[in-house]
Amino acid sequence: MSLKIGDIAPGFTLKSKNLTGDFKEISLSDYKGKNVVLFFFPGAFTGVCTDEACSITGGLKEYEDLGADVLGISVDSTFAQEGWTKQFKIKIPLLSDFNKETIAKYGTRYPDGVFVGMNGVSKRSVFVIDKEGKIQHIEILDDAGKLPNFDKIKEVLKSLK
């Protein structure tokens, strides 16, 4: 079953380490009553993912001004995510879906063997979730070399203010 606009976003609780250096569990339910932008990305330390995360970090104030919290999700370990964020000064919480459960719920998993032979990696994807937990925007890219439409994401967020 694939998700569609208007569906309630599937809940999750994932570990994060990159902003504080300490392990922290972050749940989607922690953001109840807030707009959330979920960015799924294939892997830390890769070129396009680094461009994406740095672009989001550079524009973080704009997302905040639009009333949104931003979270990044990948199947990387919390340790890899922490090292990546330190090296590139990424300022958004990154959540480790190491067990690949959240990418399954959101339908972002590449078929096995498609992404440079690695199984269980997420497609580059974006979900905008409104204050009531409903999905208002979905973008799932089959081509990992492409970036999401940041302008469209911001347009959706403006409509939610």
C-alpha cells in the first residue's frame, strides 16, 4: 500500500546522535501540532546527499519561518550520521532507520540491488506532514542523482501557515 496526500503519516521512533553527541530517541509524535518536513536520503558521505543536507541546513531559517521542523532519515548508523554532520556542519536532526522499518512504512526503499548493489537503501524522498499528522506533499525520486523540488516544498508549507 503506497501513501497518498491526505493519509495520516506513519509513526516512528528512531535514534539520533548528531546534534548533541548523545543518543536520543525521536518520534514523529514529538512533533504533534507542528508541520514537519521529512527528508529521506540514500546515504551519508555521498555527493548528492551532502549537497541536499547542506542546502537544507543553509535554508533552515526559511523552513523555520514557514513553521516547519525538518528531519532527515537514512539507514546509516547514528555514528555515520554523526561523523557526516560534524564534517559538513549539518544542523538538522538525522534519524537512523538502521532496521529499515520506516523506509518500508513510507514506501521509499529501493528494490534490492538497484542502488549501487546495496540492499535496503532509501530513495531520495520528501514528505510534508501538517500539524494534524496528515501528509500534504510526497516526492519520491527514483534517480538518486536528483534533488527534491525545494521550491514546491516551501510552496506547500506556505499553504499550511
